[in-house]
Amino acid sequence: MTTPTLQVRGKEDLKKELKKLLETFYALEEDPFIPGQSKIQLSTTVYDAEEAMGVMEAILSGWITQGRLVQSFEQKYAEWVGRRYAVAVNSGSSANLIALDLLMQDGKLKSGDEVIVPAATFATVVAPVLQLGLKPVYVDVDPKMLNIDPHQVEEAMGRRTKLLIAVHTLGYPADMTRLSKLAQSAGLLVMEDCCESHGASHRGRPVGSMGLLGTFSFFVAHNMTTGEGGMIVTDTLSHASLARSLREFGRMPQGGERYYSDDRLSYYDSRQVFERRGYNMRMTDLTAACGIAQLKKVEAMNEKRREAARYYCERLRPYETLIQLPVEQPGNRHVYYGFSLVIQKKSPFSRMDLVSFLDDHKIESRPLFGGCLPDQPGFRKAPGRIVGKLPVSRWLRDNALFIGVHPKINEAERVYVVETLSKFLERYR
């Protein structure tokens, strides 16, 4: 018996064949939507052969950890946001931690300093504050915009208050004009948490471009994704350098002299010189390959989110006495990580009533992140200060939810969502 011989082909030919196979795979039709049976997810991955091929090419190159693709992604992302520098890390949570740590390393913050944060937010806005020995100051949020309330910020300022973290909740931009003026008058630093708001803008300026630092997350549910991943953006070279050192063990910057010497180390390989205590929070080239492809598509994906949000708003407006819909202020561009619904105070039903109805009809929902974060078990006894009684945040804790508005929600699914919500709300109108 003779052994069949394989046709020898070059690597580039095989790559082309692989690309065609991936394109064929992603061109296959998805399962049809069946009302009441198919689940309408809160979020889902939106990628195709371009991302898959980018990851495959990174694997085939033989270099899969942090490398040239991470550097390319950083450059492209910085340009897109309108900043001079971007530093990629392994998550948005890591981005927040490193951003705060670099401000401490730079002498702009010290242990015990206070950081103003919105009370209604996600855990990893505040967890790094506590982890670094800083103290959160919880302030209430605006009832319409769901973002930190500038009036409350003014009341929260104290002798030890040094930083304000402005979170752009659900892709709805915070009022950076007023917040920046307040911070400037009080000598506060401003950091933007943009983890849910890639592509949002306030008065023509992209979120992430207005604070001293901006942070982003590329988690799978967000407006653009790399599965996991994050980014820190800044215009300050020293901050970018500190961030790069901190994400990689506290290592000395590379690219200069091969060897380092001081009064204790003599001609020591600079790749093993550690200038500070750092972390291992690097992004891989596999992740960056996904990010480079996603960055080309994020604007188009955001427009689909905005289109779906407009559809929901227009058709659910008759029920505004029962539920509060998102409000897009003039000059702002929302990118709708999620579509918020807040039970009005005079409504005769509870959030649980609505959520249970949505669950029964296969429509996913979530509460507004941590609700009122200082009420969460892990934060109740932690250091910090609460300004006022946080009535809005506590109302949102019990009465706010959001549903999916991601780019894969098609027309039939939108119609079903509106019909389902209308069916529930008509009972009480």
C-alpha cells in the first residue's frame, strides 16, 4: 500500500485558505429568532473572521504575549480617543488600579487621601481606591442621567479630598464641563472611568480625553471587546511610563542601555531591574489582535446601539409615567452599553414584578450594577465617607434595571422586546 503524499504549500497560501474557511464559518446563518423561546441576551460578542484571523496570525507568528500588536493597539487607541499615550492592560479593573497607583507613585496622592466617587456604580470603581489605602467619598447621582451629581460633588469636598472619579455610566457621558470646573476651583485631580462608554462624547469631546487619566475596559459585554482587557489613556509621558512599569512587575523601562549600575548593582541586566513594586497586568498580542479589529468596527456597532435605543424610547414613551427612559442631553453622544429602565415612584409595581415578567419571556436584565455601592456587603464596613443619605442611589438600588441593546439585536427582537414591555405596562396604565 502506498502512502498518499500531501501537496506542499507555502505558509501564505495556507493562511489564505484558513481565512476563507473562517469567512465561510462566520457567514453561516445564525439560529432564527423564535419569540418567547429564544433568549434576548443582555450582551453578546460581536466579532467575525477578521478578529479570528487576527488571533490566528498572532498564534502563527510564534509570539503571543505582549509584543508588537499590543504596541500597535495602544497607538491606534490613543489616536482614536484623542490622547497622546495609551497603555494596555489585562482588564478595566486593572486599568483603574494602575491609574490610581501611578498617581500615588507620582506623589499626587498618598495613603489616606479622599477620592470622590458616585455611590451608584460598579465595584471596581471603588475597590482599587480601598486596596491602595485611599478613602472613597460616596456622593449621590443625578436621577435622570444616572451619573455623579455635580451639586453633590461640591458638598463632598473636604480637606483631604484630592481626586474625583467621573464614571460614564452605561455609556451615558457625565457632565464633564461642570465637574471639571468644580475640580479646578478646588484643586482636585479628575480621572474618567470610561469602561462602559467607548465612543461616547460630551460637547464634542470623547470620553477619556477630558481628565488627567482615562480608563477603559474591553470585557466581553462592552461596546468593543477583546474578551478581557483594559486601557489607560493620558497626555502625560511620565504617567504613561509609570503605567507601563507598574503593569510589568515594576520593571525598568526597556529600550535604553542594556546594563544598569548603581552603588549595589553592577552591570545588571536592565530587564531584571525593578524600580518599584508592580503587578503582572500585561495584555497579550492575542488580545490586542482582537482589539485592533474591533476598533475598526466600534463606531458602526455604536450606531446600531443608538438606533435600537431610539426605537425603544420612541415606542415606550407612552409609559413614561410608569418607567423612566434614558435621556440624551443636547451636546452629548450616548453609546448605550445598556438601556436603562427605572421604576417611577408612583408606579404600582416593583422591579421584581417587571424582572420576573421579562425572565418569563426570555429577556435578560440586570440591576444598575452595585446599586448603592456602600450598601453592598463587601463595602459596608470599609473605610470611607458618605455624603448625605444618597436618596437617588438608594432608589436606583431598588428600582433600576437595564436590558440589552447590543448590535446583534435585530428588528424582530426589538419588536418583541417592545411588545413584551408594553404587555406588562398596559396592565398598570
